Amino acid sequence: MDLSPGNIALLTFQHLYLSIIGTLVGGVVGFLLAVWLRPHPRWIALAIGLAEVVQTIPGIALLAFLLLAFGLGDTTLVIGLGLYAILPVLYNTYEGLENVDPVYLGIGKGMGMTKGQIFRQIEIPLAFPLILAGLRNALVISIGVTTIGVFIHADGLGTLIYTGLRQVYVQAMLAGAIPAALLAVLVEVVLTLLERRISKNVS
């Protein structure tokens, strides 16, 4: 097992890359669903309910189901991460758009703005801090789930953790676990600070 700094850095990059790609895939789906189904409360409630069901499925079980359809590798992991990312982005986007102060919408209408302009220039900017919070939660979840991607032959720090557990090799376990934990903490801190800064600018 290669525990050199270069290899650990490579695995850390792969881990973060897969987490980000999976989160973005699910985030786009969640965002589009929220916008598309927003005028239909029953449909949005159904979509959120289905996304909540997916969230309750343990990561290893979800990857096992996806493995049957998509086989081994990074693609299956990314699809799984995307499924997990849908709920936080879907819910936060819907709540953010629905809670935009009607006063701002009235101002936009008074200025002669179209619905599309109001959506792009008023609703999205005001809802963005909450949308970003959903992305932050989704990415932190993805970083955790990516560690078990090793069971479907996906890349990432999970390879070190699994090897360490299988061989009772403490150094390998720590070489995978510590960077994974630091990634989650770093993402949480950076995106929280960004979210607060955007919220101040919006308000």
C-alpha cells in the first residue's frame, strides 16, 4: 500500500472531485425540480417525499442496488451521490423561492419586469443563500458516502480506509480517515462563511 504524500494527495483530489461531481448532478436535478414543480404543491410534496425515501436508504445498500444497473466504478458512485444530493437542494430551493418577500416581487412588477426577469434578478439572488446551504449539506454528505465507494471499485480515500481495516493497518486507516474528515470540515467551514457573506450582501 502506497502511503506516500503524493498518493494520498491524489486520492484526496479524486475523493473531492467525485463528491463535487455527484453533488452538482443531484443539485441540478433538485434545483430544476423545485423550479418546475413549484406551482404545484402536491407534486412538490411528492418529489420531496420520494427524495426523503432515498435519503433513508443506507449508502452501502443504495450503491449495491445501483451496482446491478450500472456496474462497478466511479459512474455508479456519482449516480448514488447525485441521488443523495437531490433532497437538500430541492427542499432548500423550494423554501428559498417561496419565502421571498412579496414586497420585492411587487417592486419588480412595478418596474415592468417580466416573470422571467423577476425570477432571475430578484427571486434567485434572494433565495441563493438557502440554496447554497442545501448544496453545502449535500456536499458534506457526499464526502462521507464517497468513502464507501471502494466497495464498488470507485476511487477516493476509501481505498486506504478499507485496506487498513482489512489488513489491520492503522497507518493506512488514518491516512484515509484523516483527510476525509478534514475535507468535510473544510467544506463545511468555507461554504458556511461564503453563505454568510452572501446573506449579508443580499440583505
